Amino acid sequence: MVGSCFDPLRATLFTTTIFIAPSRFLQTTANTRQQRLSHCKLHSPPMPHLYIIAGEVSGDTHGAGLIKELRALDPSLTLSGLGGPKMREAAGSGIEDWVETAGVVGLWEVLKMYGYFKQRFDATVQTIMSTQPTGVVLVDYPGFNLRVAKELRKRGYTGKILYYISPQVWAWKKGRVKVMAKVLDLMICIFPFEKEFYEKSGLPTEFSGHPMVDRVAQLKRNWERERGLIGWFPGSRLNEVKRLFPIMLQAGLAIRMALPQARFAVSAANETLAGHMRQMAEAAGMPEAKQWIETGTVYDLMQRAQVGAVASGTATLEAACFGLPYALVYQVTPLTYIAAKTVVRIKNIGIVNVLAQRDVVKELVQGGLTPDTLAAEMVDLITHDHRRAELQAELAEVVASLGAGGAYHRAAKAVLTSLA
């Protein structure tokens, strides 16, 4: 009985005392009651406390979804940590909003901010060691979070360390799994093949299903796709947009040469990014492109567009869930790309292709991404009905492997079961 002072053995001994020494019954009863009260004060389990760390926009979304389910299952839970506005809204002031600064991409970008990340790392570890939460939940963000886990164990932290949204070590550094198995108590993964991968190393793993299944179900519209509409999805980070959107603008010119009826739309993640896109359109001598730019309509555009080009990352799986025929686009600094190529151990970078274990979506990567190659792929997709239908069928097959919904609820149950 959780939280109770009842102990069957102590009850048996107490009853025996009554019958063996009846003349001392009153004194024994008083003494035992006092001992039991003292025991309750000293040994009642503390209120559970979770420290949660997420460091990107997507991690903030997943962290918030997890927090809401944790709150529903155990309202007594104390929550603190690092995250973003969604996590803070779900958990309260115990969550510090840092994702706007923490969510940088690329080797060079991270190196420039080394001092900042070192300071945050030291402060985070110190906070956890001083507060001693019941458990720590790490949400994605492996460059920071895996180091936190290792340092906590090195310093003797004995609470549970749980990982939600598996780092893709199966893609870039399989040797890390052995280290993870030593420092983590549980991996909660969102892709079906990851469970077997981690369990082979001895790390207990739960497949919760992918949260995107639930989100897409809520956002899906019964719309017909607009013929001739091409959707551009250059990413949610400024450095991505700066690299990809100019290529999309130039590709638009080439597409119009082949398909004069083609139309374009791009959905910016926020008004700040939309402003930068308008400036890029001006700089490219294409002021009319400013009319393409929408804000906050990414999921609607994924359902309206006939085809699209999507920046590598979470959005590629979102596009698949909405059934958008698309090509993946990816371009980073040469230094970052060379560094990535030395550690990535899989053929494809797109998660749809990884899940399918074959080329489903065309990947236009680094030097292979030019205005001409992007235009050619868009024209081919938009002019061949059979190819679009075939691609949509393959996307639906991949999405079906992600589970039937309820991902955050299953993840929250796994967390609380582990703590118990």
C-alpha cells in the first residue's frame, strides 16, 4: 500500500505483545503508537519530482505533451527543468524557457556558442545534484542531454534517468548505445525499430508510438489538393531558411518556364522568419514572391499543396502523415556536412526512407540541391499523376507503422511506472 505506514510484520508482532504481556498492554500500545508516528514522519515517501530537459522547438512540443499526461496521471508531481514556452505553460514557472537560444543547428554554430553551453551544462548538473529529483527526463537533444546523463552518474546521482524521443545513435554512432545502457534506466522511443535496437544492448525500452499520429488526426481536413500549387517548407530555423529559401525562389523561376500555371506558397514558422523571407525575395529581385509567404499555416499548406519540398527534420514526417507528395531538401555549411558524413552510418537522412528501408522520398542533399534539380523534381511530381499516387501510398504505409495514437499517454505511464 503506497504511502501507508501499515506493515504486516509489525502488526503481527503488536498483536503478539498484547497476548503475551496483558499487564503491560496500555503502556505497550502508547509506545508503539508513538514509534509508528515517528516512523511515518521519517519514512513517508517524498512527493515525486521530475526534472525535464528539452532544447529545441520540437522537444518543447513533445515535452509539453508528456507533461500534460503526467499531470493527468499524477497531479501531485513536481516538475522543473529546461524547455520552451509550451512546457512552461503546461508545467508552470519551474520550467525555464531557453529553446530560442539552445536550438542551434550545425557544428560551427554550436562551436561559436561553446561558452554559453558549457555554462548551462554546469549549472544544470549542479541544480539536479543539489535538488535530487526523483527522476530526470531527457527529451531528444542528445548533444547536451547525453552528456548531462553521463555527468550525473559520474557524480553519484542515484535517481532514475529516463530518455524520451530516442537520439538517432543508430544512424551516427552505434557505439554510444553501450554507454547509454550504463547511465539510463529507460528509453522511450517513438519509432518501432528502435525498441529492438536498444534492447539488444540491455537498455530497457518502451515503444510509445509517435505523437505525430495524434496531432495529425486533430489537424486533418478533408480538402482536395489544389492543382498546380507547390508548397515550400524551408524549415523553422533562420540558418536553414537562409540556405534553402533562395534556392526555392530560383527553382520557382525555372518551374514557371515549364509550367506557367504553377503557383507557390511558403509557410513561415513565425512573423520574424516571414520578414527575413520577404527580404530574401527583394534581394533576389523577386518582390512578387512576397505574396507567397504565409505565417503559421504549415499544416494547412501541407494539405492544400499538390506537391512540395520539405527541409530535412520533423517536418518531413509531418508531410508524410498528411500525405503530401514531396522531396526532401537539405543543405548545411561544408564543415558541418563533412563532419556529419564521417559519423553517419546509414544511406538515407530522411526518416521516411529510414523507416521504409528504401528510397521512397527523393533526397536532394548538399551539392545535389540546386535550383535546377529542385525544379526538375517538382515538375516531374506535378506532371505525373501515377507517380504522385504511388508516393502517397508508400507514405501511408510508413505512417501506419508509427502506432494508432495515445503516444504521450503511454510515454507518461512508462515514466511513472519506472519511478515507482
